[in-house]
Amino acid sequence: MATIVDVIFVGTGTSGAVPNISCLTHPDKKCKVCISAMTPEGRKNMKKNTSMIVRYKKNGDSPNARLRTVLIDCGKTFYDSALHIFPKYGIRELDAVVLTHGHADACYGMDGLRQWTLGGAVQKSIDIYLNDETMEVVQRTFPFLVDAKNATGGGDVATFNYKIISPDTPFTIEGLEFMPLPVHHGIYLSTGKPYWCFGFKMNDISYISDTNFIPEETMKRMLSSPNRVFVIDCLRSK
Ligand SMILES: [Zn+2]
Ligand SMILES: [Zn+2]
């Protein structure tokens, strides 16, 4: 059991992030959003890949123990986001990273986590929770993050412990239960079948970061206990 203390939005932007460089370099300077993102007044329009940190106390932790910290997703822009968020909120150790799916905006920042584990700078290793499909993406994309023998150069790579999760089985990280909320995230263009992404329910907080359809079963699962906060991505209405 655990008590959630806060959640921190590491990023709330699109997969490509905002501003879009092509908008900034466009001769007509038509895109007001992207142009404004580069000004102090419009900085809130600067949006990084979607990601969230949940911080909590595990039952039995001493009152002055550091907060347990889990990062959900670690996309392309993770380093840039972490540069601002981690020092600002006094975050250092990561108890785990949970990946929602295997797209670039959800996991291509994993290499940046070497700053935590190289030489045990912050910690010896980081547990990574992901499903088998995302594991395949990581294996293909970052073979050196799965087996350091695949590294080249100086061999300075992050150290991870992979934990495979499945859509219907809750898992617990340092006392906090993560209930998977499997949702559709578009389709496989090759087969037309749905591509699945994970949302998660943690106590009374539900988080779904990348979906275009929530199946009935998942909706029931989410509503089977109270929700105080519901976070969902929203790009456009149809
Ligand atoms: Zn733009
Ligand atoms: Zn995606």
C-alpha cells in the first residue's frame, strides 16, 4: 500500500514536441503557437513528449524518507524535460520507469538514463516495466541497453532490469499498485489491427496518455474504484 503525494507532468506535448522547427524556419512565420513558444510570454506553448512522474510514500516509510518516484515514459525529449523538472522538484533516485508503449515519444529517451546508473552516479540500476511488445522495440532500437556486450565505443551504457508486464495483471512498485488500462492507440498500418498502449490506474489516479479509443472492458476496470484524477491525452475532436 502507498499514499500518492503528487504527480508531476514531465511533458504534455505531441510526439514531435512543440515548437515545430519547420514552423520556426518558415519564411511566412504563420504558426503563432510555435513562434510564441520561443518568447518568454509564450513559453507555456513549449511542450515536450508526454510523460509523468508519480511520487508517493510506501506504507511504513519513515516520515523523512525520500518520496518514492516512478517515471511513466521516457521519450525523445526526456533529457530536456528532466533538466528542468528534476532539479526543480528535488528529484534524484528513480524507483522505476514504466513504459506505456514502444513509440519514440514514449521510450527513445532511455539512453539518457545512463546519467543515473553510470558508475552508480545516482543508483546502480533502474527497473523498467514494459510489455513484451515494447521490450522487442527496446531490444531492436537499443541492443546495448539490453545487453551491454552489444555496446561499442567506451561502453558507457545505462544499466536496467527489465520487468515484463501484461495487460490484465496489476503490478506493484514499492507498495504502489499499477493497474494496466489497455487502450487502442491507432492501428498497425500493415494489418489494420489495433495497436495497444497502456494507461495505468494508481490508487485513485487514472492516467491514459496516448489513445484514440478506450475499450468497454478497460472503461469498466477504470471505473471499478473511485477516480479523483483522470489524465487523458486530447489532440483534436472528431
Ligand atoms: Zn507550428
Ligand atoms: Zn505513440
